[in-house]
Amino acid sequence: MSSKFSLPTEAKKSSKSVDTAALEAFTAGAKDRRQGLGQRPWDEHDQNEAPKHNVSIRLNEYHLEMLRYLSKSMDISQQKILRKHVLPVIEELAEETYKEANK
């Protein structure tokens, strides 16, 4: 059984011809639809916008107690500690991953 997206074989070719070059260009563009725009997925957002989304992180008691200790010792919230130290890692990893994917 063939896929409904496969090209017709010579024996089963319909009256309509398929422009294989256009089809290949379309599928290549479908891999990364932003690649042609030269825009990373996060470029459409303001980096300095106030946070409005929450993300859960599962911690065991050991790491949670460390976070609590840091928060109390530094007199800042647990969220601020995580934002200060996790966001730079996320940004660096996203940049590296994007560069690798778009070589």
C-alpha cells in the first residue's frame, strides 16, 4: 500500500503531472518553516517582557532543601534564584542547538 503523499509511479501516473522540483522545495521548507525567514522561534517575543508563564520542575527533597537554603541564605525567592541561574543555561543551549540544526 502506498502513502497518499507518495509520488505516482510511471505506470499509475495520472493525467496531472507532478513538479518534483517544487515538491522537493516544499518538503525542504516544511522541515523548518522559519529557516527561510532567518528567524529563530523565540525572536517573535520580547526578551524583556514580564514573565507570565509557570513551568513545574520536579525536585527531590535533597535538591528542594538546597533551594530553600539558598533562598533563605541569600534572602531572595526561590523563583528568582532559578530564573537567575537557569535562564542563562536555557538561552545558551537554545542558541547552540539552533546553530547546529541550521548549519
